[in-house]
Amino acid sequence: MNATLENKTNLVTNHFNQTNNKKEIVYETSQLNLWYGENHALKNINLDIYENEVTAIIGPSGCGKSTYIKTLNRMIELVPGVKTSGEIKYRGRNILDRSYKVEELRTKVGMVFQKPNPFPKSIYENVVYGPKIHGIRDKKILDEIVERSLKGAALWDEVKDRLHQNAYGLSGGQQQRLCIARCLAIEPDVILMDEPTSALDPISTLKVEELVQELKKNFSIIIVTHNMQQAARISDKTAFFLNGEIVEFNDTNIIFSNPGDKRTEDYITGRFG
């Protein structure tokens, strides 16, 4: 490595470390491997997620993006034949340890899926579903949760006069924001988003992206996306996955303007994927 390039690399590394040293680590993934039967889907994943940031996971189809974020709330365990090794620490505790109750984890880590999936209930009942499961029955408190969560999802003004109408009457973009409100109602620490705008029109996509930027003030957000422009617009850090491995992880502006690996450059410029 020539001196100029080495100095440049050191500056980038030092900036990255100095920036992150100011923030708490939310998730610390160490030597994570995952198999679907004989298929080795995740290989030696090492990745730190920091609080109050948006971390984008990018990569071609089948590279392990969705598999990875589904390990973060252990939804991956619903798939038969899954085996894992390594550690995923959430706030310092290994969530793969069997003593860690999955119900406890999922009160701290909410998830928004690729397609809006409201329950076949009223808007109000969708939002209070989680709080009710956790034993909240006081109507005044539930009303406050509904208003706060819908405001947090930038949906309150659009639905406040029809809270008791069926959620299926909402547009696709509104349904997705309702799912975000339902997630906010349990007051999570982390929000996982698995391609949350892939089924939405451009205007709804923009609203969700604006919402993500607002939400990171109070939450840590991890978003899987196929959309390079979206990752560049809304994320603070980006991890590029390929064939079950992390090729590169860095500040988003560095990944998109000065990637350190040729495969990253080839992917983000559209040469494959």
C-alpha cells in the first residue's frame, strides 16, 4: 500500500472509530454462522450496530440480508432446521443463549415487514394489540398510546377521525405506517425493517423514508433494502453482504463514494445484482 493511500485509509478508520466511540453499541454480532440444513447461509458475521443510527443492509438477492436481521429478534428460529454458532449481544447480553426469553427480546426489538400486514381489525385495535398483550387495559392509557404511536408514525392526522374503521380501508402506504405505529406502541429500543417500501408507490416510499429519519432520534433502525438510492439517502452506516458474508461495512457516504472493495463498487454501480 502506498503512503498516500495508507494515510487516507487511516484517516477514514480513525474518523469511523471516533464517531462511533461517542455512541453505545446496541447489537454486537461476533463470528455468527447460520445454516439452513446443510446450506451455510451466514458466514462469520462480525457487525456492530450503534444507537440512534440507521444501518442499511444491502446486497443481491439470496446474500443473507433478511436472514441476518431475522436473527436479531430470533424470528429465524421459526424456520425448521436452522442452526447457529457465534454470538449476538443485544445491550451486552447474548440473545442466542437459551436463558434469554424471546418474548423479552421482542418487546425491545420491533419489526416491520416487506408487505404491510395490518391485522383484520380497526386502526385502534391494531395499535393497542401489543400493549394489551402486555397487560395494559386502562382505556385512557390505551388512548394515549394510540395517539402517541400514530403521531410517531406520521399517521395521526390522516386517521384520527376513523380510528374504529377497519385497517384494510387504508392505502398501502398508510397500512405500512400503521404497522410502524403498531411497532412503536410497545416502545421498542430497536426497529428492524425488511424492505419496508418495496411494495409501496414513490410518494408513500418518500413518507416512510422521512419517517425513518425522524424515528432515529429515539430508536436504532436496521433496514434491509435493495434500493441503493434509498440506502444512500437515509442510512448512517451501510453493510454490504455477498454470499452470506460481509464484504464491507462503513459510513454510508464512504461506501457509496469511496468503497474499499472492488465488489462493493461493482454492486453499487450496477455491474451485478
